[in-house]
Amino acid sequence: MKQLKLYLETSVWNFYFAADAPEKQQITRQFFQRLADYQIFLSEVVFQEIEKAPVVKKQPLLDLIEQCSPTDLKLIDPVFELAQKYLTAGVLPANSIADSLHAAVATVYEMDALISWNLKHLANLKRMAKINGINLTEGYGKKLELITPLEVSDDLL
């Protein structure tokens, strides 16, 4: 069976260390224990968001990413164009540039799922339908699942 291709946006990396949200932290750590079962990916957007984090949080996040060795997907023109379509259509709020880029990267590179704890903008059924609607209109036929780490594996339920 082929491994699922999962794009991990910044919130997933963050919740690995989120002691202030112990339930999500536990689920995230269990998910990370199973990463070998998947092909994992991220993009420069994750590093840009981590760069804004306080210094004490930044290095542990970068160390975790290095340890997990995800494939870094490049921000190419079709990613920027699709992200702009989401914003122009109001699928994501105008100030959600990073979220639109995460969704666009996952779509353009044909990920099986975008994994996120961002329930407001990404891991959300209504947003997923709207994002996939734009994707279809723009010629991207593969449905993108936008889900939390909890939903990836039966082992975590």
C-alpha cells in the first residue's frame, strides 16, 4: 500500500510542544510517533511562521523538523496564483496569507491531506469544501483533505 502524502502546516509542529493544550499535545505526539508510516512535507511558509516565534520556541521547532526530515516543497508560481484565488474569492480572510499558501502548496503538489490544528481556517469542513471548489475550478481534480492529526490514523482515536 502506498504511503499517504501529508503536508504538515505550522500548527502541527507547534502543538508538539503545546503543554498548555495537553490533549492536543498528546494526540500530536502520538501522530509524530507514526510519521514513518507517511511521506511528510512542509514548505518555506512553515519556516517563515516559525521565524516569528519567540526565540525559546524557535529552536525546538527547528530541531523537531530536522529530526523528522520532511520534504520541503518549493513555493512556485502556481502556488502563489492559487493562494491568491482563495483570498480573492473570500474562501479565506484577506489576512490569512500563510493559510492560503499552505492550502495552495498542498493542492499544487497533490498531497493526500493537509494536516492542521487550525480549525478556523483549515481543518474545517466548510473551508475544505470551498477550497476544493476553487481547486476544481482551477483544474486541480484531486480532492484535498484538510484534517487534524486525530483524523489521520485509527490508532489515535
